[in-house]
Amino acid sequence: MLAIICIAAPSALAQTSKDIKQKIIGLNAYAMCKVRNSGYSIERASAIIDKGMSAQGWNSYKPWLKTKGAANAVNLTGLSMNKSCTDINPRSIYFKDAIKAMEAIGL
């Protein structure tokens, strides 16, 4: 008899609230960046966020996302992204403030 053992990657098993919140900030900042730089509509950006959060099982974090601190972190992170929305631009005038906003909410 052949036994098959599946072992999940440790990061997949041990995803902390902090990890999830960082990813939620990133997802929302990406969508905001796409509105600003790629002409996405607010509706399209909202759909990206809703689909991503639902697919990952993060809907319980929606109230947290509406807090002043989280909204500020999303805004500043989105503003500090490069024009193609693929990464943070450390030369952005918003970069240091984005880092401070993340630290202010414990991320």
C-alpha cells in the first residue's frame, strides 16, 4: 500500500493576522494605484478587492480595513507605488510616510 503525505508550506499554515493585514494593505494599494495610473474605474478596483478578499477568506478583516489607520496606510502605500503598480517606489515622496503609517498600525 502506498501512502501519500501532503505537507503544506509552513508559511501557508502559520499565516498571522499581521501577515494577512499586510497582504490586505497591498491588495488595496494595488487597486488604488490602478485607478490612479491605469484608468481603472472605482467599480473595477472594488471588484478586485472584493474578489481577492473573498478568495483568501479575509472578509472578516473588512471592518479593520475601514479604520483610519488602515485607510491611511492603503492611501500612502498606493501613492508610493511605481507607475505600473508592480512594486513600491522607495524614491517616492510618499514612501517614508507609507512606512510610518504601516508601523503606526503595527505592521
